[in-house]
Amino acid sequence: MHKRRVHTGEKPYKCEECNWRGVDSSSLIHHRKRHKGEAAKKEKAAAAAAAAAAANSACKILSLISLILHFWWKMYMVLEYANNPRILTN
């Protein structure tokens, strides 16, 4: 039966997700696995992109906090030095 379908061009097994057609059920099963692999790759890529965006956001927040703390520490030291110039000489 398989040989006849190959030579006549008959392809009765159709994929529900795309326009692909095959000559036997085993080729359809193999084709469906490709769709599952594509979906898994897309999900994995989306998860990696979300994780990278979250990490980038966290990095930006930590950088901003560090900058603010540095600024306030400098201001504190300037005010302390203005009130007591001997702090830095000891």
C-alpha cells in the first residue's frame, strides 16, 4: 500500500496544525514531533528572554541604589568635615 501511495502521490494523512500531508501514519507521527520540538524551543526562548529582562531590571535597580548610597555617603562626609575638620586628619 505504501509503495502505491508513493507512486500515485496519494497522501491521506494530514497534519492538523499545517498543510503537510504524508503517505503513512508513521510519517505523520514523526512530523507531529517536529511541531512539539518547535513549540518547546519557542517556550524556552521566551523563558530565557523573560529571565534576562528580569536580571537586567534587577541589575539596574541595584546600580541605582548603589549610586544613591554613594551620593548620600559623600554628602554626609562633606557635612561632617564642615562641622569638624579634624576628622580626616586623624
